[in-house]
Amino acid sequence: MNTPSPSKSAVLRNIALAIGVAVVLLFTVVLPAEYGRDPTGIGKLLGLTKLHASSAATATPAVPSQTVALQDMVGGNDALTTQVPVGDGRDPVPLPNPQVHQAQATAPKTETLKIQLGVDEKTEIKAQLPKGKMILYSWSVEGGNVYVDFHGHDPSLGDRFWVRYEEADGINARSGSLVAPFKGEHGWYWLNVSEKPITITLTVSGYQDKLINYGRLQ
């Protein structure tokens, strides 16, 4: 038994009905829920505009909420642990430690000292530094090895306040840098651990006020 085909007018009527339903859904459901636009007001009544507001807040976090830690940039100053907002690339982020860059009125100076030590003799040489000032250093031993304690202290606070930067035994050379974490004297205690006399040569470049040679210690 053959089923009669729908007439052309019936097909057009069904297509028009489908288009009409789609348009109604667009204005009453899709626009309020997906784009926050509610031309008919039905989306607000159905609570669809709230869906758009909550999804937008979740998908777009505010840029200032992101932070970056700067403690690995430069050692020797606890101000660098400050966390600052990430910028948008057009303006620099705030610099937590102005001592990272220091414009100076004078050039850095270089000083070299030599000291001879007999067996079991010891000495100290210190760089007098304002807080935040930097030095580069290099020292070497001719004729043997030493025990070294690289440390700093503030004489105004007495002998009980000091910090250690490095301790090593049986070495004969070292190079490095230091940004003074406080105003004071920062330098090296050396003990000759060799079985013969040695000569230590120290070179310091930077913005030290002066080098203090304590000579042979008792």
C-alpha cells in the first residue's frame, strides 16, 4: 500500500514552523544563557541570565590576582621575597628591592692584598660595606691549602651577632660576589692547614668603603 507524499505546501509549512521554533529558542534561551542578552525578558524569568554571569566569572580571572615570586633574582636581601602583581606587558611591575640596581657617582674600585701565613697561622681580612652595596672577590693560595670562614658582622652589635656565607676546609681558591645584607664588615677568616708557609692573594672589586687587614691573629 503506497503512502501518499506530503504536498508541497505541507513541507513549506513544516519548514516555517521549525524556523519559528528555532528563532524563539534563540531569543528566549540561547542569547540569555550563552551571551547574557535577554531581549524578551523571558531569560531573566527562567533564570538563564544567571547562568551566563556565573560562567563568565569562573572563566575570566582578574589579572592582578596572579603573582610572581622574585626571591631567586638576587641573593642577600630578604626584601626580594616580596610578591608583586604580574603586569600586562605595557608597564613594569613594581621593583621590591631598589638595591638591585644602583647608579653610582664613582667607578667601582679594585684592591688587592697579599698576606703570608706560617704553619697553623691565621688571619682575617674584611670589606667594610654599607647595606646593599656589592663586591666581587677572588682569592687564591700559593703553597698549600686553607680552612676558610666567609662571614659578616655588624661591629655596633657586638661579637654575638654574625652571619656565615660559606665555610670550607682544604681549599686553595674561591671566587664570588656579595650584596651586603646589612652595614658592617664582611670578609674572610683563613687558617693555614698546610705543612709549610703559604701566601694568600685577595682581590676585591666593588663599592666597599675599604679593606681591613687584621694581619696575623694570635
